[in-house]
Amino acid sequence: ERTAEGASLLRSRAAAEASASPAGALQQRIRVLEQEVKVQQERLEEERSKLRLPDGTKCLYLSSTLAGWIPAVVTGFDHSGRTYHLDIRKNAALENIMPMPDVLAAEAWPIGTPVSYTSDSMGGRTLPAVVRGFHQGIRGGEGTYDLDVKKCAVCSHIRARLM
């Protein structure tokens, strides 16, 4: 609401200055539009941040050094590199991060999280997907995720993805 009021104020200033000189009006209009673009970019980034894995999320990281998947926890996100920081590795590539299968429902990746899903039925094709739910494993079994493209998807076919 505050940003809408600010944009409205800038527009009214631009209208007032428009009557003063055409060149000044054009420059003011450019400043107003630039400010509006900045506000929209901030809103977009805020919405995108809601779709990222939150700090504290448990996952598995594919370590080339250890030649396998190792438990990790998300500790941050690098906006410029579009990579996650994990407790065991900074700037972890998305394709090297998958959900941990033996977590409690409360520790599962959040509903709405964008992921990539590798489909066996489609010849190993990777599909963009979104988490819709989680089924906790029973008696130590592995949990599965309901995705918009696949029900009960196993964790080994799921990777982190960004919007």
C-alpha cells in the first residue's frame, strides 16, 4: 500500500511538472517509470523468495568429493549465482540437491516449492514440478512427495529448482 501511495505521489508530481516544460516532463516521467519498475522488481523478488527452500530445510547433497549423497541443511541462498548455501557446501548447484527421504512431515520441503522431477515413464525426461504434499515413511521407510506432475514421487527423482 505504501509503495502504491508513493507511486501515486510521483505521478502527481510528474503531472504538475509536465505543464512547466516538455523536456522536464519527459525526464520526470522517465524517473516515475524507473521507480515503478524498481517497486515491481522488489515485489517479484519478495514473491520468489517465498518459493525457495527456507533456511533449516533438510536435504541431501551430491558430493563429488565423497562420491555420493550426504545429509545437509540449507543455510542461505545466493541471489546472483542462484545457488543454495548448505551447512556443508556454499553455492551448491540445484541439480545436486534433493529432498531427504527419511524426514518427519514437519521437516518436508514446503508445499508450493518448485522442483524438477525426472520421469521414468517419459524416458528419464526432467519436468518442472511443484510440491503439493508429502507422505511420511512408515517405520523408518522413505517418504514420498506428491507433485503436480506425479503422486508419490520418490525423493531420488526430485531436485531443487527455482522459478
